Amino acid sequence: MESLHVTGGHGDRAPALLWREMLGQVLRLRRTELGLTLAQVSRRSGVSTQYLSEVERGLKDPSSEVIEAIAVVLGLALPQVLVLAAASTPTAAPATAPAFGLTGRAQLSLVA
């Protein structure tokens, strides 16, 4: 059984991460947990190595088709990737009133 854990702590001084950055972190973490290289995922997904690297670094906003092509190689469904990335994004609620009991630190586990 494999687990994917994404944690992102954001204090008042830390700049908010963009959604594409959180997506990239999720994809890179999953790829490295599987022991795959950028070249392997690139070849299997049909996404160029350079573009995949830029997605993982949060520099590109990939289409849903590109995200899905990468996700399939990583053994994930598109909705799983989107939920993992969204759950890792800090909430917009003020630090004094966390939304739904969230404290600005997200921890998500995915068991495959």
C-alpha cells in the first residue's frame, strides 16, 4: 500500500503559493515516491521532459488533458490530483478564524 502525504504550513509571513505550485508539488512528490524520473514520466505521458519539469516547479499552468496524462502515469485519477493540490492550498480565512477548523496546515493522505 502506498501513501501520499502533502503538507504545507503557511504562517502570516509566508507568501501564498499559487495553485499551479501546489499541483507541481503533488506531482513531483508522487513521481519521486514511485521512483520515476522525469524522462520516464515524460515518455509514458507524452509530455515533454522540459514542460513536465516546468509543471512540477509551478512555472506552467497545464491543461486538464496534460494533468490527466501525467496523473495516469503516476497511478492517479485526475480528480485525485486536483483534490490533493486543492487541499494543500492555504485557505483565504484570517489566521484568527480558521475556516472549518483548518489551521493553515494541510495534511492529506492518499492510499492506493
